[in-house]
Amino acid sequence: MKRIAVIFAGGVGARMKNSKTPKQFLEWNGRPILIQTLDVFEQTETIDGIVLACKVEWIDYTKQLIEKAGLQKVLSIVPGGESALESQYNGLVEAKRLFPEDAVTVLIHDGVRPLVDNSTIERNIESVESKGSAITVTPAIETVMVTQNGSIKHILNRNECLMAKAPQSFRLDDIISVHNRAKDEGIHDFIDSASMMMHYGYTLYPVLGETENIKITTPSDYYMFTGIIKNRELGGLKDE
């Protein structure tokens, strides 16, 4: 059984309000966010390889960063697409080319989620291989409301709600199959891989992750990320 990570990092950082540097290349302590993300999967023993989908004009630069960081598990870098799902698909197709055997577990992860931990990755792999498609989640800590036509229609019980995180993990053949079906049927409005799998009848199983596993897309996310890192360096919160 092979375990492959498909990391997608095709964004341009529009919400980061930085027109020059895509968010995945912003740095903390001299290390780009993307490299920090890749390194977590590099250090996870059960991960056999990494496929990265990246904006085509940044591929050469990314290769230089990977070489400088000494990452050995990044087997291929492919051009990203116009959307996150297109970037994922490009990475999945490349993973299938590299690992054509049937029994392959794939973990799809955002390049701008550098705070994912090894234990969450391991739990995803275990869930896929024992049950099926695994979605990293955290409990909802705020009230979630459903709106319609500008007004609030329903307030959900947050005790019954989970927040989707990453990685989202599948059997490689299953996730490629639903991507191909969606393309054949001309469906392009799926939120993520999880919603696509649900649409085509696959059961999804939650895997509890860490709240700190944030996606860095806005300046406030970046400030939160640096705050978490600084707090870790200081040894975490201490009781008064």
C-alpha cells in the first residue's frame, strides 16, 4: 500500500492583499509557508511521496526552494489549474502516473496549511485504509446560521456541526473516478473533494484534527499563524 500526498498551491494570494508574492511563498523565520507544509509530510514516515501542483510561472522557483530545503519526497511538480479542484485533479493524475497500482491512499492538502501535524496525517491514512474516505474536521466552536434571500432561516446546533479542514484523504482510484465523472457531466461548482465524493454516493468519515491547523489566506490568518508559532517556541500557554 502506497501513501501519497497531493499538495496544491496554485493560489495568487488576492485575499492576502499582496500583489507580488503568492501567499504560499510568504516566509516565517526565512522559510516559506509552502516549504513548511511540505516538510510536515516529508517528516511523516508513512508518506511515500509528494506531488505538488503549483502555478506554472512559479515552478522553477519552487524547485529551487525544495532543493534548498533538502526535501526528498517531492517526486513531481505539475502546473496548477484555474481553481483549487483543477489543481488537485492535475496532482491526482500525476500521482496515478507515478503509482499506477490499485492500492494507493492519497491525502489532498492545502499548501497554505503548514500547521498540520503528523498525528492527523496518520489518522487520515488509518481511516482510509480501514473504512474509506476521510475528512479532517474540528468541532464547531461558534454558532452556524443558514441564510436565504438575505435573512436568517435556520440556526444550527453547533454540537452537531463540524468544521472541515485538511487533509481530505481517499483511495486514489476513487477520487480520480469522481473527478472524471464531474468533468464528463459538466459539473464545476463543487466546493471541495469531500462535496464531490458525497455527490457521487461515497461515505465520508470524520477524522478529528487540531484547531491550530488553519488555512492562511488573509493577513489575519498570517498573524494568527505567526502567533501560534511564537507561542509554541515559548512552550505554550502556562497556567497563571
